[in-house]
Amino acid sequence: MVEENIKGFLEKEPVTGRLDGTLPRDGELNADLVAAALGIETGAKESKIPDFVANRPPSMCPGCSHIDVYNALNEALAPYGEGRVFSDIGCYTLGALEPFNAINTCVDMGASVTMAKGAADAGLIPAVTVIGDSTFTHSGMTGLLDAVNENSPITVIISDNESTSMTGGQDSSAVGRLEAICKGLGVDPDHIRVLNPIKKNHDEMVQVMKEEFEYDGPSVIIPRRECIQKALRRKKMEAKLKKQN
């Protein structure tokens, strides 16, 4: 009975959406897009972009720690082939763009860990997660717990810039806690590796990543360096306070 109702409805009202171009294939939806797809007039008009405005794709800030992480990750993964990096939502998602082209999937917050687990359980090894410190404490921990419980061979890279930088630099609830959280979830302490992601440590980062890719179980790599924008704001505030005193 339910199937007949659905078929009858579909025969009268054809389904449209992302696949036929009624809605854009990527990006977020908003009220105007949904209204247009439903044939509802909203009065919204598309503004013409002035000719003098240059097309400037989003990019990571100069000096961002994520840059050094992706440079090392690309080199470490090169012998294994493409399609192994499951990422998440944050500044580091820009690693999907040039010049890195380092991310293969991004769905929603926390999904990187569970997608990597599923890929590894299906035989894609190594399977790598790239997730930020604040996103990890938001919704990535449960996926890592599942990986620990089933001993799934994934490598979770928590790119720790000690900040919720994507939304303005708020304090991250992960500051000072990541190692303890991972140990509490059951990750072998010998496979919780903390790195300083700077250019002179590139070879060390590549070597550590390669070692953890070969580990038959869940491992965590934590490249830790303060967000460059947060560091600049902190230094300005320190200089201001020093001047006042």
C-alpha cells in the first residue's frame, strides 16, 4: 500500500533536485535556492560581480601549520596511490584544493574517522583521516572509539592548531587534552605520535606517517602548532599589554 502511494505521488509530481540541475551539485542550500527549486518567487535577484573583482579561490593562510601537514602527507602516501584521505570540516578542508589536492572526501563533522574505518575494514589500507582538534572533540571521538573496539587499521591525523579557527579563533575544547582523550579511548600510547609541523621537520613527519601507515591497528598522529592568525592576535595583545604596563 505504501509503495503504491509513493508511485502515485511520483507520477503526478516529478522529483527534481541536484541531479537535474534544479539545485546546485555542491555547496550549501539556502532559502532562495530552495524557493527557486519549488517555483516560488522570492524577489531575490542575482547581483552581477563587478569586472574588477578578481576570482580568488579560498586558500590557507601563509604560515598555516596545515600546509606542512599536507606536504608531508602527500609525500608519505605517494607509494600507495590516490583515494585514501578522508577529511572533515575545518580550515584544513582547503587541502582538497590546489596545490595540495590531498583530500578525497568530506561529508560532515566527524565523518572522516568513520569513513576511513569503513574503507580500512573493506580492505583499503592505509586509510587516513585528517581532522582538526576542535572537530575531533566535537564528533570525531566516537569514530575513533569504534576503530579501537574493532582494531581497524586507520591512521587518524589530528591537525592541532589549538583553535577553532574556521569560525573565528575561539578556544578549542581539545587544548591540552588530545593525548589523554586518545589514550582514554584505548589507542596504544606507542601509536600516539605528536609532531611539530614546520618545514625543517618535514622528513621526520614523513617518516612517522609511513611508520603508522604500516601499523596494523588504529594510530593517531598529532601535528601541533598554534594557528598563525591566533598567534598574531596573541602577540599583538601581549605587545599592547606590555606597552600599557
